Amino acid sequence: MKACKLKIHTLKTKFHITFLLLCIGILTQAQDNILQKYQKEPKVGLVLSGGGAKGFAHIGVLKVIDSLNIKVDYIAGTSMGAIVGSLYASGYSGKQLDSIFRSLNFDDVISDNLPRSAKTFYERDNSEKYAVTLPFTNFKLKLPSALSRGQNIFNLLSKLTLHVTDITDFEKLPIPFFCVATDIETGKAIILNHGNLAQTVTASGAFPSLFQPVIINDQVLIDGGVINNYPIEELKAKGMDIIIGVDVQDGLASREDLISAPSILLQINNYRTISDMVEKAEKTDIYIKPDITDYTVVSFSEGKRIIENGVKAARLKVDDLKKLPKYKTSREVELDLISKDSITINQVKIHGNNRYTRAYILGKLKLLQDTKVSYSDFNEGVNNLVATNNFTTFYFEFQKTKTPNVFNLTATVEETNITNFLKFGVHYDDLYKSAVLLNITRKRALLDDDVVSLDLILGDQVRYNFEYYIDKGFYWSIGVRSRFNQFNRNVNAKLFLNDYEQSLVGLNKIDIELEDQTNQIYFQTLFRKDFALSLGGEHKRLKIKSETVVSNGQDKKKFFENTDYLSVFGTLRLDRYDNKYYPKNGVYFSGDFHLFLHASHFNADFNKFSMTKADIGYAFRITDKLSANIFTQGGFKIGDANTQSLDYALGGYGNNFINNFISFYGYDYVALTGDSFVKSTLSLDYEIFKKNHITLAANFANIGYGIFESGDWFNSPYSGYAIGYGLETFLGPIEAKYTYTPELGKSIWLFNLGFWF
């Protein structure tokens, strides 16, 4: 009986073992079938979320994906995920993206702060006078829709995607791609998979209030993260079997972090996206969540660390990633995908311009058809056009031609409807004392391409500047300018008295009241792209009087000048300084010639004469913080020796001096005079902190009467030295300088606050 039971038990055990082995075999066979299918047919999709600067982590993940030679079949992204994803889809490797993004200055990329060299002389002069500019329409202020137009981002993406500019169907990119934007009018998510790749990605990343909306197919689009920051369902619908997801979104903040209005608004927006991510994360086959808790959407300066965190997060999933399909050899990535240094533009088509002519736009772009241009110069021209503020948007794309590296350019502009501006500035210096600048500017006052501007300067010395300018781009532009200037100062008597008069009054210095009204009409054009050539006629009303001089034993005002002068003039100007007040790079040249043809009856002894002056400067970096500027000036007079009030006068410190007054450290204003001069200055600028400058300067000069004729101009009998501190602010530079001259053995303090005007 026991034997029978034992036998039955043994049979049951064998059955259980056999059944178990059979089940294992079936499961193993099923798994083998799945793996076999997985290796042959699975499609791998990559979804990259938005997150601003935290999206740098995507690059770290891509570097790991590349190191494993994983074959990605489709990419979807939102916002920063769209930017990184589009570049990867167009052929860049993770390593290349790392190199590109680390080389960028994102403060410049995300802002509308355009380089100084991108602006025309007229626009540059205006931008360096005013601290505040307020647009208005119908006497109501009209604030912009965002802090930045996003033009610099679009320019950058256009350059980086130049090699795929002919691909308008994103399915045909090296890796198929789409991104998500939000229709601001309907609140719906919009899938973007056709069109201009750079413009499309710019729309996906148009963060509300930071970047202005982008219009595509008559839809007003903003950041896709508002509605769908992780488009996994849409990616699965493309036939993807396996999804790699990289999530760089924030979690909900604690009460300790909710201390500002922006942080509260961001928290409110995150309610939905974080709630959605719970379900979306479960649908993600390989979910990668980099550690971005210590960073914000604007932590662009921490890009290196964020990328490394992306690498670390991807390595945690390396076992899963290794199981994915591979390229047969390796992903074919060109070594030089970044746009070529120069391109040839064959034809130019411009759409959307109604008021501004084609010549005006091409002139601002500094672009000629069928001409080779460096991409940096082209980008500068785009910035120059945008700097006019005449266009709310400027989008462009290149179409490849049959000739390698030759493109046709199609540009679309949207002209702004804002034409009126109020501008303000403040200033103090030792010559004009305190001043408040009020300006009103109107564009398209009489013509589509004109601008009229009036400065009213109130303070210790009331002044004004009026200008009407018709901008014709590469063609001759036309301008009318009127300026009134006045100041009181104790100056060198030799500028206004001859030797005999000076001996009679026995004075070396006299206190004068100077009034100068100058009216000009001129024509200006660009010459060889870099130079501005101006030719015109001028009327000058010059009045100079003093109470210091005694006439016939009575104290009364003596007029040294009460004359109207007529002249013709020509100027040639090149200004490539990167900063007007603290240049670190660039060259400068200004040449001015005036031929005085007529004077009114007050100057009875007038004879025709000419004044010629030239300034040459060269700034260069010595180290990252230390730069030098070598500046040389010279001038001479030919003709009438009786008219001395327009001679050269050195001394003091300032910009935008009238007539022939010239700065010179160590001496007071209008201390050194003559009909000819040479001057050289060496300045050293050390930027101890951002926008904080310590400056050292030494200047040397020779000035007198006929110094070039005597051959004595090589000598430098006058010298001066300065040490100062300067701070760049939105009002303009704030400066204090201590100056000293060994010839007189005395020092002078000079102060300046705000832009010069």
C-alpha cells in the first residue's frame, strides 16, 4: 500500500515537473518570438519635453544614445525639446550639439540686444542717446507683446539648418520630426511637420511674454508646452513601437519657493502638465528623468552641468537602451554640418512690404543680388533691418539652386503699425551741467520711409535737435537737420582775441556765452557697405559774447561773433566699434571737410577758408577683461586767418562736441587753441566686473598756428593723464575721472552721468 502511494506521489511529482518545464518552454519560445520580432520590426521614437535651459539635458541623453549607436526612427519635441530635436533630426550628433550650445552666449540669443555694428549710423546715434523709449498710438501707450521678438533665435536656427533648407516635409529629414505649438486664439495644440524648419521650431519655443507669437498659416502660435509639453501619443500614432522619453519638466514647487508672481503663475501652469505626466510616463518604455531640481528655465549659464546631468540620467537606463535596434555601421553624421562661412545669394524675393521699398530693405540688409556674402555679414544685415523697428517680424529662407552653395532668398516681413515714440534721457557733465532730454519721434510722417525727430533739452543750458530723414537704403538718402547749442564758460581768450586785442585787455581767459544754431541739408549713402558718405550744405548762426571785456571804460557785453556762415561739407565715416563708450574691438574713422563760402556783415574781414579734420581709432582686446584703444586725431585750416572762432580748441572731456571743440585730458575746456593740431590718446580699460570699468588714459598733442607749415607738428608739447571709474547703466555711462597735466602741475576732476546728447 505504501509502495503504491509512493509510486503515485512520484508520478505526480514527475507530472508537475514535466508541466512546469513545458510552461517554461512555451514562455521561452514566446519570448524568443517577441525578441525576434522586436529585432526585425520595432520602430524607436524619441520624445523630448520642453523646459527652457533645462532642455540642455536632452543633449546629454543624445550623446549616450549616439555612443550606443541606437537607431532613432522618429523625433517629437516641444519648446527646447523641439529646438534640440530638430537639430538632431537634421543630422547633428549629440557631441556636435554639445559643442554648439556651449559656444553660444544665450544672453544675446534670447534677447533683442543687437550688436552695435548691425545698426546704421542714424539708428546707432539715436539708440545711444535715449534711456527709455515708449511707443504710443492715438495718444495711448502701446506696450510690446513680449520682451523679445525671438529674431536672434530664428537667425541662429536658420544658419544651423541651412544644409536642410530645401526640405519642407519634416518626414524627409535624416530623422523624421514634428513639434508642437499652441494656437493662442483657440487654445488647441498644433502639430507642425511642414514648412520652414527654423520658423516652425521658433514657434514651438515662443514662451509667452518672453517671445512674441509666431504666425504660420494664419495661426498665431506660442509655446507648445502650454498645451502639450510631452507629445507621446502623437509620436506613437506615427507607428512607433518603443518610446524613449526625456522629461525635463519641473515638479510642483513648495510654499517656500512660491514667493513671486512668476513662480505662482508657473505653478498654476504646471498643475495640468504634471498631472498629465503621471499617465504619459507610464506609457513611456524608457523614461529618462534628469536631475534638474537646482536649475530654472533660464539657467543657460549652467548649460555644461545640465548636459552632464542628462548624461548621468541616460546611463541609468543603459541596459534598456542597449537592447534597442542599432545602425548597421554607425549613424552617418557629417563632420561639418554648421553653415558655411559664406554663401552666394542669386535672387532675392521680398513679400509683405507695402510701405517700405525693396531698395530700402536690401539697403538695410546690405545685400546685393548675385553676390557672395559671409553668413556673419548676412546675419548682421538682418539685425540691421530689425534694428529699425519698422518691422514686427522678418522671416527668411534659402532655396538651394543647381549650383553648389548658391541660394535664392525669400523673405517675408510684417510692417509695424506703431509710428510714434516718446523717448527720454538724463545727463550731467562739467560743460553743459544738468540736462533732461525729451524726444518725440514719428515714422512715416510724410513718406513711407521717412522719420522726423525732435529733441528738447531742458536744464542749465536749453538746447534742441531736429532731424528729418528720408532713408533710401543703398540709394542716396536725404536729411534735414537743425541744432541749437549754448553754454557759458571761462575759456582761452586767444580763440576770440588777436594778440593786439589781448594785450589791450590784459586777459588770458574770458567768460563767454556761446550760442550756435546749425542747419544742414545733406545726402547720405552707404559706400562699400561699411562707409557712410555724406555731402551737403550748411548754415551756421554763431553768436559769442562776454561781459568780461571792458569797452570805453564801461562794462557792457562785447560781441566776438554775431555772424551767419554758409558752407558746403563732406564727411566719410566708418564706425566698427563694438561699444561707443568702452570699445573692446573694432576700428573707427571719421573725416570731415568744410568749405566756408560766405559770412554776414558782422565778419567784415571774411575770406573763404576750409577746415579739414580726421579721427582714427583702433580698439583691441589684450585679455578677456583688459582692452586698449589707440585714438589719433588731426586737423588743419586753409585760408582766412581772421576768423578764429571756428578754429580748433582742445580741453575737457565729452562727446558730440560742436564745431571744432575736442576733448583733451589734463586741460580745461577750450584751453588750447590753434588753426591746426595733432593729438593721440592711449586708453586702457579693465572691466573688473560686468559693466564696471577702471580706465587709464594718456593723451599728447601739438596745437598752434601753422604747425604743419613749420614742420613742427611732430613735437607734443602738451600732455595729460587720466584715471577713472565708469559704470554702464540703462541711463548711459556714469563716470568720474581724475586728470593731471605735468605742464601746469595741476589736476582736474571730470564727471559725467548718462548718454551724451
